[in-house]
Amino acid sequence: MKKEFETLVESSQLLKDMVDLKEVYWTNPKLGKYDEIKGKLPVKEEEITEAEKRLERFAPFIAKHFEDTVERKGIIESPLKEIPNMLEEIKKEDDISGKLLLKMDSHLAVAGSIKARGGIYEVLKHTEELALENGLIKEGDDYSQLASEKNREFFNQYTIQVGSTGNLGLSIGITSAKIGYKVIVHMSQDARQWKKDLLRSKGVIVKEYESDYSLAVKEGRALSDADPMSYFIDDENSKDLFMGYAVAAKRLEKQLAESNVLVNEKNPLMVYIPCGVGGAPGGVAYGLKAIFKEAVHIYFVEPTHAPCMLLGMATGLHEKIAVTDIGIDGLTEADGLAVGRPSGFVGGVMDYIISGIFTMEDEKLFHYMRMLNSSEDVQIEPSACASFIGPAKLLEFEDSIKYLKDNNLLESKDNFTHIAWATGGNLVPKEIMESYLQK
Ligand SMILES: *Cc1c(COP(=O)(O)O)cnc(C)c1O
């Protein structure tokens, strides 16, 4: 542990438990009423609408490039599925009431993870800028014409770079290479071999680092900044990524209405999202809060070995502290969550938005993975399974119960609609999924 943080840890039971790798729950003391806090945020609701419209403009282009998006006419969206058998299985172990739904971003087209939202959005935004500046299209045009061989050659003059633990690299690599860009993905040590292999098979340059995620990002950023023809997608600071993720909330609102799920303060949504650096869960959380306000309660989940957002938010130090600073190793089987230092930009917004954070042991990832597989025949990757600890433990931690009491929610617990956000899985090769399920 770094000397400067010793007294900080000594003075906090939460931090001591985190250092001991115990599963913890933390309630966010700064959560505010949405209409009172929204003016303080560095993001605006209009930006979500702008992102939604941009994705609609690009839909014909996406449909032309990616066959698996044709059915939905180029709109990349995932099913919302009720999972009653999984609920029954969880009930055998824990106290849970209400309904349980799975938001299956694990099965998003193109990238097979939640990164198909933010990652693809930022690549498209950059593409639109280049195309307008260089006269390839003008406002109001049908963007499908951008998907031509001639335009692929144009985009090939440019490079896109990104640092990734795996899935962001997959999403950005797959899309950018198809559009025509040169792509360099800077992978941290946690990235799985199959993700690197898949990217290389698409012509993407994969640089591997012996170090953690923050260093892969730093290196990538420096190399990209030195090249005027290169654009860096910055997972730690990007507002564009964040807005791409936030659009999920508008789509979810429609799906809930279509499924006749009533949402109000007495029939609240309880949403659980696995968190790495924070961008994906943060964007979704912001979007949901802007729509549902006090009728939604959002919880992040992190591994006990990499609770970076919790550390940043609970200490108020955000990106100025890393889990390794207090002697936590950052090593976890949940490769998408293997991040030691959170995004300061996202943490600053989440200060006002999320209700709390749960941490969980790696072992349970595989437990829930098997449970979901056997009860619902749905396969998702280990990181995505983190979301189930939330609904399972909401009525078990003293502080999570206290939050429900303080917000007059305990008496409505039978009306809860729990949404576990399945963040990835569809591109995992069959034999690797099989080995996870044997674990
Ligand atoms: C990226 C990712 C997350 C978390 O997103 P962050 O933006 O890193 O917080 C969660 N689950 C999976 C499967 C991911 O790929």
C-alpha cells in the first residue's frame, strides 16, 4: 500500500474491507433528485437526443456494412427478456422479490457486447465529421452511399486507435476496419487471446502490453497524438462514447412500454450494471436517470479485485486513486472489468446519479453463469454475470436495506422490476464458453 493512503484506509471500515477483498455494498451519499442536480452536470440531455439522431442517420450505412443488422434496419439494439426461471434459482439462495429482466447487450449485433453502443457511435461520429469536411456527403444525404469501395479507400488514409481490455477494441476494431480505416488496438494484459486473434483476422493491428489497462490507454493516446492522421478513442474521458451508451435508455423506455412494464416511484426499476472504467455503465445510468428520475435506482457492480469506481467515488479522489494504491491487485477473471483506475469524468457525473455499488468475488461470476445457462439457456461472458449479485444481495446488506427504507421503497419490494444488464458474450467462441461453464 502507498504510504500516503495508509491513514485514509485506517480510518474507513469500507476501505479496510475492500483491502481484505471482502464483498461489500456502498450507498452513494451524494445521490440527488434528478431535477435538482441536472444543472450541475457536464452533460446535457440534448446530447443524448443528438446521439440518437446520428445513429438513425447512420442506420442505412450500418445495414449495408453489417449483415447481422439488416433485420433491424441498421439499428443496433438488444432484447429485453424476462427470466423467471433464473429468478426462482436465485430465490433458493437469497431473498429477492419482484420481477427479473435481462437486458441482453450480450447479444448486440456487430460486437456482441455493450461496446457496440458507445464504441460504434464514436467511430460513426468521427466518420461523419470527416465525410462532411471532405465533401463525401452533405447534410440530408442517404448515408448508405458512404459504404462504397471508393470511400473505403478515402478512410484508409486515416487511423483510429484505442486502448482496451478486449471488448472496446473488438467493437472499434471490427467497425473501423469495415469502414476502411487503419486500426491499432492497444490491449492490456487482461485481454483474452481469442479477442486479439479475431481482431488480427480482420486486419487490425493489435499491440500487446505487459501492463494494466491505464498504461495501455496512455501509450495508445501518446502514439495517436503524435500522428496527425490518427484519431484516439479515449475510454477514460470521451463524452461521445458516453452519449452512445446513453441512447440505450431511450430504447429501453420503448421496450418497457411494449412489455407493459409499469414504471413509477412505487413500481421502480432497479438496474444493475457491471462497471470497469465507468463509461458504459455511466452512460446508460445517465440516460436512465434523465428519463425515469426517482423511479429508477441504479447500482454498479465491480469485482472485489478491481473495485476502481467504488474506490474513486467513496474517497472522492476519482481518477486520482487506483486500486493498486491501496494494495488491491486488479486481477480478475472478469476481463471487461479489470480496470484499476476509474474515469474521473464519469465518476463526477455518477456522484449524483447512482444509488450504490456492490462488489463480488470472481467465483460467483461462474456460479451465475452456470445458473443462467441451465435455467434459461442463455450464455453470457463472466464480466456480464456480475450484474446478478445486485438483485441477489439487495435485501441482504444492512446498508442496502437502509437505503430502501430511507427512500420508502421497502414496502414496494414486490413491485420492483430488477434489470440485470448483460454486458457481453455473443462473440465468445463456443469452446471457450464451454470451458467457462465447466469451471
Ligand atoms: C466494457 C465492459 C463493461 C464495463 O464497461 P466500462 O465502460 O469499462 O465501465 C462491462 N462488461 C463488459 C462485458 C464489458 O465489455
